[in-house]
Amino acid sequence: MALIIYTFCLRILSPLIWGWMAWRARRAGGQWQIFGAERFGAYPQPWDGEAPVWVHAVSLGETRAAHSLIVGLLARGDRVLLTHTTATGRAEGARLFAPEIASGQLRQQWLPYDFPGATRKFFQHFRPRLGILIEREVWPNLIAQAHRARVPMILASARFSEQALGHVRQIDRIFGSLMRNSYAALDLVLAQHNEDATRLYALGVKNIVVVGNLKFDVVLPVVAVDAGRAWRARLARPIISIASTREGEDAMFVQALSTQNSVDQVNALHGGSLFLLIPRHPQRFDQAATLLEQAGIRFVRWSVIRHDVHANTELLQAQVVLCDTLGEMPFFYAASDVAIVAGSFAPLGGQNLIEACAVGTPVIVGPHTRNFAEAVQGAVQAGAAIQLSESESIDPALRAVVTAISWLQDEDALAVRSRAASSWVAQHTGATARMLSEISEFEIARAAPERRRH
């Protein structure tokens, strides 16, 4: 009954959901195909060959996190069906797995909306032998239809905060045991931490194994990392990246860079540091350029000078490089002496700092990091990062800029932070191998009763 009521409410509210998606698509850019056939479970291209392993990575962060796991699945010979909900996730998947998509070993599709008919048609069309949801994507009809189609479901690299537990309980106050039943129906949960496992167990999940966080197994392209370090060496200027800025944060950092106090400290302390301003979403590239122009900050656009061998003069005169391309974050982090990881200076939950630490770049984050609380806490404890608290007396973006500049003045201390960042990531790797082992054991155990029946 709870599932019926939920579905009824979902149908009633779907125009509002589609309106919200359209608004988000305008802000984030890309082709979302909100009313495309795939979103409603209609897939004109037939699935040929063996049953795939289906992996759902909702957006950009989950797609990057799932990279090493998908690489492992492909390496053991699986065909992979990779689904997404956002355009940024789909674009990243297309970039990461272009050869496998071309060869037919991996196919990308939109995940259907959580209507019974759409999800039922999804399973009927692709008939996956296994479903793997990344981090938290548990939808009631999706899980129910997977159960009816006898597709075992795994929640991988599961993170489940106290806030998430509270949200689930609030939903269940309205819809009875809707979400509790959905989580309890999962066949296997591979949790990031003991705390995540404890909260998921409280929801009725029984088969839980703590394996760690996939994001620590980030696969960075060696060519991009080496190129970033070589670019930094040729430029011979300290570099501070302001990475993954989100809505409202570009203005905060442009203001911080243009504040006279920060400019004075820049001139007095670092003798020519270069800032990389890296908006997370492409639709804000031009907005960031306008902000820099209005503030009178000398800047160049990366898309203009990236292949220009004669751009050194422009770079030497610039205060900021506006990084207006996609897919080059490993290059930018490798080129940086310090990374200010944004998404955390406005109340947006933060962004992943592990990628920066993986290349030995120490990190500064703001006060709002609820989406990456455990990782931030661990990085701070290891000496790989610091987190700035909220202060009424000084803007956190300005504090981050001033702090980053101050770090550059002590090369020995900066080197210690850099080694701490690399070491912290190295100590937490291995989640992919543990996850693949648990998945294989799960599949073997599940296949044994099937063989006995036949």
C-alpha cells in the first residue's frame, strides 16, 4: 500500500519534478533529455549478447567515484550498462569510457523515472544479471521491480549520514515503511565506514560489509598529472587553484581577490602567485569572466591559451586563469601548490578533496562540508587539509585566499603538507579490490543454489 501511495504522489508531483530538472539543466548545462524516451523506459536499441552488470552513477561525482570499480568489472570481462540521471554524469562517463563504448563493452543510458511501468520496462529490456547503485541511489519502484525481475541489488560505496537517516525516517512517517522496505530489500551493501553501516543496519539492511570509499581509488591519468607538473615548472610561479566553485562562490572569490587587503598581501608576500578559478559547471564560465572583468582583475581564459606556446607573456601578466574547459581537473590539481576546494564556502555540502590530495596538493576547505564530512575530518587529522570555520569578522573566501598565500611562504611546511596529502590517500586505497572481491563472492554464493536446482 505504501508503494501505491508513493507512486500516486509521484505522478501528481511529476510536473514539478520535471520543472525543477529543467531549471537545473539550464543552470548546469548539457543535454538532459528530460522527456526523452529512455527516461520513461523505452529503449529503441536492443541489448545484444550476455546479460550486463548494471551500474548506476547518478551524477558527476558518483561517475568519477565508480570509475575504478567499472574498470575492474570491465577487466574481468563483464559487459557494463552504465546509467545516469544528470547530463554532467553522462558526459563524464562518455569521456572516461570512450574506448569501451566504441567497442560495445559498455553502454550508457538514462535511468528511467521511478514509475512502475518505466522501471519494469528497463529490466525487461536489458535483463541485467546484477545491479550496483553507487553511494545512495535507492528508489522504491526501482528496487521493487528489480526484486520482481530477480535482479540482485548492491549498494556500493554506501554513505549514509545522520542527516540522511533523518530524511528517510521523515519519508516513512508519511508513507509508512516505504524507504525501510526498500533498503531492507537490498541484497548486499558495501559501506564506506562503520558509522554508515550502523545507520543502514538501523533501517533493516542485514547483509553489510565495510569496504571503504571508492573515491580513494581515484584513477588519475598519468599524462595529465605529468603535464600539469611540467606546466607549473615552466611557468615558475606559485599556483593556487580555487576548484569546483558552485553557485555564488565565484563572486565570493573574485571579491576576495579584488579586496585591497588581499591584493596588498599578494604583492607583499608571494611575489606573483597565479590563481586558477575553476567553476564546476560550464554555464557559469562566462559569468565568472564577467565578474573578473568588472573587478578589474587581469585574467586569461584557459580555452584561449592552453595550446598557445607563446602565451607565457600573457600568463606572467595575469593574476587569474579562468579554467573554462571540462575534464582537466587532474592537470589543474597537479599544477597547483595549494588547492582551495570550493562547494564548501556557500552552504552547498562541499566537493571531493581526495583528487587534489592524491597528487600531493594540500587543501583548504570552507565550513560547509556535510557531503564529505568523514573525508574532510580524516584529511584534517592527517595534516593534508585544513577546514575554515565560519566567522563574522572575515569572509571565509578571503580567509582561504590569505591562508593559501601564507602557506607558500614556508616551503618546508608546504612540503610536509604535500607528503601528508599523498600519504593519507595511499593509506585508504584498496576499496575497489575489496569491493570486487565481495561482489564475486556474492555472485558465487548466489549461483550455488541455482545450480543445485538445475
